[in-house]
Amino acid sequence: MGAENLTGILELLLIAVAVAMGVKFVRLPYTVALVIVGLVVGFSNVFDAYHLSKEVILVLFLPPLLFEGTINMDLSSLRRYGWHVGLLALVGTFLSTVILGFLIHWILGFPIYLALLLGAIITPTDPVSVLGIFKEYGVSKGLSTIVEGESVFNDGIGVVLYLILLEFVTGHGMSAGGAVKLFTWEVVVGALIGLISGYLTHLVLGKIDDHLIEVLISIILAYGAYLLAERFHCSGVVAVVCAGLIIGNYGRVLSMSPRTRLALSHFWEVVGFAANGLLFLLIGIDLDSEALMETLGLVVLVFLAMVVVRSITVYGLLAGITFFRKYAIPWSWRHVINWGGLRGSIPIP
């Protein structure tokens, strides 16, 4: 990394901190403010153009963002609301991709496989701003679990659907059996790698009592689980999520001292803040302003379609499951889940 790149990163982090301080005085989500500031910076040409490649997003930014989210997720609460999370993350992601794809095909005239690919790209949620508001105002743990659980699991499902549809768009094609086989391999093997690596790390952490080394091991786990899964051609996203769940619910409780738990939480909270700050600023800077203005009408149409489809899938699926009194949740929760489905880093690559 050159000195110029390091200087640019430090300047962007300084801007991210300034934006974080500024939004304390205005009612605007932090990440929305970051994108707006990023657009302003991009239009002003203060920074050299940055290209957010797939490798930069998926390898550099995604593992720490996923790991930071999952180590703070309560597994007992996740089990309690598992049906809600599973329906939204698995069935909801699939339905949203299909419905959005056909809407885009019908409205914009895109080839069907290309429209479905776009649907898979913009379906996964990343409600980091909403979760920040949850923490600030002390929202119910159950609601927070559903929103965050959906976001971390549908990232993995969305990436797998993207890979399957990409085969069709590039002309390689794939049978229904091949698609099911690829989906199963990506999710199941990715989950196994994450669970095994997380459990082994939990055992190692139990033999150590040094918060600096243990935090460093958690960094290795977050990136290592992702890279190992990619080496086996399965979902690195699912691997990181499963590894984070193991460390957050077993490693942190059974293998760490109170001092290490505090250090781990604070470290990953800072990493998540820095990664989100850099990422959303870079999104704004990377946008081609001329192309954005030329396609603004199409962007608005796709956004409206996305909002409509999100409402259909969320209210429809939750109405179905809450028909059973055991799984009933308040209507206020359903509204928050619907509008908390913001899009983030996954669509960028």
C-alpha cells in the first residue's frame, strides 16, 4: 500500500468521524449521511476515483462487518425467533429475487435472467443504521434479533443466488439439479467450515488468558473462515456468520475472561464503525455522477419496485407464520422489519 492510499484512508476516516459527530444534531441515519457526503466529495473531485471491486468489498469489508454483527447476536433469542428469521432470510430472499426479477423484466424490458440477477443483487438487507437506532433507544431484543438475523443470513443466501444466476447470464447454463446442488454445497459446507473453525477457536481461546492475543485470534478467525470457505468454493459469508455465532455465544462466555470480553466487544465495535464509515463514503465517491443522472429515472423505478416487493414478502410471510399464536409478533414489529430492510454492501460488487 502506497503512502498516498494510506493518506486517503486516514482522510476518509476523519470525514467519517466528522459525519458521525454531525448526525448527532440532525435526524438523519449515519450511513445515509455518509453516502450523501461521499457523493459531495465525489462530485468535488477532491479524492482520486476509487473503484470498489468485488474483492475489496467481499474480502476486505464484509468479513469484519458480518463477524461484528454475529458475535453480538444472542443464540437463545435467535432460536426463539428462528422461524421468523429463517422465513425472511431464506424464503423471503428467494421470493423477493423472483418477484423483483419479473417486475424489472416487465417494467424495464431486461432479459429475464439479467433481471433476476439484478433482483438477487439488491434483495439482501444490511440495516446497520436501524440497528444503531435500536441500540440508542433500547428496542426489544426480539425485534433486534429478527432484523439483524435476517440481514446476516440473507447475505449468504443472496450471494449464492447471485452465483447461480450469474451462470445463466454468462451463457453457461445450469440444470435445476445443478442449481440445487450448488446451493446446498455453498450453504451447508460454508456453515460446517464456520462452525468447525469457530469451535476450534473457542477451544484455543480457553487455553489462553491474554486479551491482546485473543482479540488478534478473533481477527484471524473472521478472515480465515471466509478465505477457507472460498478455497473450498463455498459461501464465505455463511462461514463467517456461523463462526461469529460460535464465538459470540460460546467462546466469549466459556473461554474468555471479563477483561477479554470487554476488549473483544470494544475492538469489533470500532472495526465495524470504521468499516461502515469507509465503505459508505467509498460508495458515494465511486458512483459515476454522469451515469447516475442519466439513469436516475430507472433507479427510481427499481427502488419503488424494491419497496413494494419488500412489503409483499415481509407482511405476507409474517402474516402466514403469526397465524399460529405461538409465533405471533406485534404489528409494530412488522412495520419496523419492513422498513428496516435497508440495502448496504452486498449489492455493490
